[in-house]
Amino acid sequence: MASVGARTVLVVDDEQSIRELVGGYLRREGYDVVPAASGEEALDVLRGRAVDLVILDVRLPGIDGLETLRRVRRGSSVPVLLLTARAEEPDRIVGLELGADDYVTKPFSPREVVARVRAILRRRDGSLNDDHVAVGAVRIDPGGREVTVDGAPTTLTALEFDLLAALASAPGRVFTRRQLIERVWGWDFYGDERIVDVHIRKLRAALRDPGDAPRIVLTVRGVGYKLAAP
């Protein structure tokens, strides 16, 4: 039985052995685990209770993992960790574009999954500078985790906000991909650094005014990214 205040992780995989393996490791780390064998079952769980993170297999029968993620993102910013096969790079990219926070490839070490879960939740809980940052029409409130464009609230995923907050911690400073990974994904991340590029594209799209694209997140070719100076 999970302890009071334990984080809840929804583990979605059609293979019972994987649900039990991942669930067992998570429970030993103090997490409350809710298993689901299909996308439909996962969506039912999310409609009925709050969870802190979803581990989602891409290859599910019926509603596959990508469609499940698409439906989740219609009304929730809950962090999502994808489980994919090594040969499924297009699915990983699509998943990141749809709003997944991270991915782990099969076969995987359950300890790696636990480490990724811990890192994602640590990002969500991480202390941020409370000072507001305004760049052009964009205003960032790190403490309140809010972003507005011309005064209108803008919806970002947890990871997109963390990426923007990292850049906003030092406007005008250039951050390499590795520096952003260490700040946002955690020092123990060892996946493809192109994950930064995917989320930068999504962040830029979210900050775009209707019919206009303010130059907020800038590319420094051959180096990395920076937030335009206020």
C-alpha cells in the first residue's frame, strides 16, 4: 500500500509482464502505481482520478499510444513518458511533437524508467526564480508557472514551460543543448540531444501571435539557443 502523499504513476502497457516489472520497481521507490492494459483503460483512469505521471507504451492494441497521448493532451498537461522500440524513431518524434515529456526505448532497464520518472517529477517540482521576465509580447511568471502573450494566457506542457523558464533564467545568454538537457531533463539523461530541438519548435509555436511570430527564442547556429534580451 502506498504511503500518504505518494506520487501516482499510471503504467499503460498491454504486456502484463512489463506492467508488473515497472510497477514493482516504482512501488519499491514509494510510488502509487495504477496499471492499465490499453489506451481506452488509461483514458478511463484519467477521467476518474488525478495522476502525477503517465508511462505510456506506443504500440498498444485498439487506441495506440500516440492517439492516447493526443487525447490526453486535449485536456491535461500531466507528464507523459513514452515506451518505444529502438526502431520506432518516427513514433518517438511524433510523440514528442504531441507533447510527450521524454521516452525510453525497449528493451530498457526498469531502473532507467524509475530514474526518468524521478527526473520528470523533479522538473515539475523544481524551485524556480519568482521574478517575472518580459520579452516583447511574452510575459513569463516562473513562480506561478504562467505565460501570457499580449496579456492572453498561453498553454504550455510542463516540459515546455521548464525549457522556457531555463532560457528565461538568463535572457540573452546562449545555452547549449547539453546545458538545457542538464537543467530541464536532468544530468542523468542520456538520450538523443535532438529532443531539445523538437521541444524548441513546439515552444516557438506556442508563443506565436496569430499571424505573427515574435522573435523570442533565438537559434545561435552551431551553439544552441537563447531567449531574446528584454
